[in-house]
Amino acid sequence: MNEYLVEITTTIPEGTTPEEVDRRRTAETARARELAADGHLARLWRPVGELRSIGIWRATDEDELHDNVLGTLPLRPWMTITVTALEPHPNDPGPC
């Protein structure tokens, strides 16, 4: 699988009920665990003091990443996503 750096900012639409937010967040947690178990979500971070996430995601290609991986996230309709395709660097020290 190819690796992608994915930056996600989630903005909850005005007027959304707290119950809907809780429902989607709970479903998001479960889906992220499934995607990690399937090898699609490798790492995920939240920058200190920010309400966005940065992660390493894996997919066969960018279409699969958007359609079958990120597109399946329950919070996806509320997300702004930036994807950067990655390739190995010759000086990469490898897994720590």
C-alpha cells in the first residue's frame, strides 16, 4: 500500500445537536479502529492546541484513499482534508 500524509480539520455545522455530534464521534472512533486494524490508518496525531489531526494513512491509490477509506468516516461530511502522497526518502532511518 502507498502512504499518504493526511491533514484533517473538522468543523461541526451550526445547529447540529449535541446528540448528533456524540453519535458521529462514537462511530468515528469505532471506524478509525477498524481502519487501523485493516492497515489503512498507521499513525494519528493532534497538534498541540489545535483542533485538527495529522496522520499517516495507507491505500492502494489516492482514489481508494478518498472513496473507501476517508470517505467511510462518519465525520467526513464535516471534514476539510488535505492529502499529500509520500514516497520513501533515501536517508530514512527506518522504523524506530
